Amino acid sequence: MDTTNKHLKFFNNPNYTSLFCVSTHFNVLLVNYKALNTITNYELINQFMLENGHQGLVIFDVPKDSDVLALKEWPNLKGLFYEGTDEELLQQGLEAIEKGKLWFPRAATDEWMREMLANEQRTTMQSNNLTSKETKVLNLLSSGLNSNTIADNLFISEATVRVHLHKIYQKISVKNKQQALLWCQKNLNNKITKS
């Protein structure tokens, strides 16, 4: 790899696969996806980066069908490049990373965001200690149903629904149905579920 003029050169030998590349100009460690968890691990990568002053990790040659959720756990991950990424796009990505930006494929960020939002919803519900029945009531309330319809859906009395709503309001720190609906809009992206 030529780092003096920021032009990247990889070996074009079909019998050779580069597993690690160090670019002092870009101050990142580039690791081939094939090397992950086989000849290296989190601790080795982290130690190597600390000892050599690398500001970030870039994983390249990632198969498009790989589990990208697991990749976000690698230390100081700044970018991912799929197999077959052309040199121009790689160069563009490394230059963006050098300027402090992150460089990830849309599919990877989409998957990570979906996981993050789902975890956030679970955490929100768990931190409010809602029971399974209260969660069901809140789901139905947030979908626009009134107390009578919620009662019919859950095969409970309307008075029981009001008791559940009272407990829910206390747990999520609201005073009425309108505030509860606003809380749901703010804290829940999709309907919450809890078995």
C-alpha cells in the first residue's frame, strides 16, 4: 500500500489475500474480514492499535451476506467495506474516516439502528417495570383504543383496565391518557410487545 500520496495499492495476486494493512497516513488499521476471530481477536486488535497509535479500525472484504451486527463490537470501528469494493470508493471512505467521519454501508447501519431501537424500547419498558398485562394495555391504548374496547380485547372488565392504566401512569410518570399517548410517541417507535 502506497501511503505517501494517499493512493492505495493492493496486491493483485490471486494466490495472496492481504489480512492486515497498516496505513500510517490514514492512521487506521485495516483488517480483512477473514482474519477476524480466526487469527486475531478483540484484545489483540485493541492492543495492536494502542501500541501503534491507530485511531481506528476498518474491516474490509466483508461478505455482503455476513452478520454485520456482530462487527460493531470490534474496538474503535470506523468503517466497513464489502468484498469487491473498488479502489476509488475505498480511497473515498478512508479519506472521510481521516476527517473524523464514519464509513459504513447503508445495510449495516440500517441493521444496527433497528437493533438499537428495539433494545431501547425493551430498556424503556423494563426500566418502568411494566407487567405483561400493563404492557398489553399500553399497546392497545397507544393504538387508539378506548378503555371499553381494551377491556373487550383482553377479556377483562373496564374497571380493571382503569386500574391498569392508573398503575401505568404512575410507572411512566404521566397524569392522564393524553400524556400517556405522548409518552408512547416519544419513547416507542413501534408497538411494544412483551410476552
